[in-house]
Amino acid sequence: MIIERARLTIKSGEEAAFEAAFAKAAPLFLKAQGCKGVRIERVLEAPEVYVLVVDWEQLEDHTVTFRATEDFQEWRRLAGPHFASPPEVEHLQKVA
């Protein structure tokens, strides 16, 4: 399993709107090939920062397959206007 972790900095005052956009977008992830789960977490020390966590079967399920879909474009349409800066994305693999 691969874990996508994206640090999302949201424009000041748009946190509630971003959370609502994520609620609409979460099903787009969940129906994607290889997606095993999705959630967002809010950073307590920096309330404008969220961490998107997506569990994928394979790296390519995210980087190739999902990114080529209309659902990915819809996610960006819903959430993108709230981003203060581009997401910082990394992929992790559990080792222990």
C-alpha cells in the first residue's frame, strides 16, 4: 500500500469552505481505481494547514490513473480555489 500525503495551505478565512469542498470531493477519491481510503486532518499549530491522506494500492493509481480522470479535475475545481499555495505532495510506503 502507498500513502499519499499532501500538505494543503488554505487561504485565510476559507477553511470552512475548503472543508465543505472536501466533503463533496471525497467520494471522487473513494471511487477511484486503487483508492482504499481518504481523509483530511487539520494542523493544530497552523489552522490554515491541512494534510490530505489517501491510501492507494499502487503509486500509479494516484500518479497516472487518478490524475488522468475527470474526477481529479473536479477535485481540483472544488478545492483548488481555496489553496493559498500549491499542494506539497509526497508518497510513503510503510516499512515497519
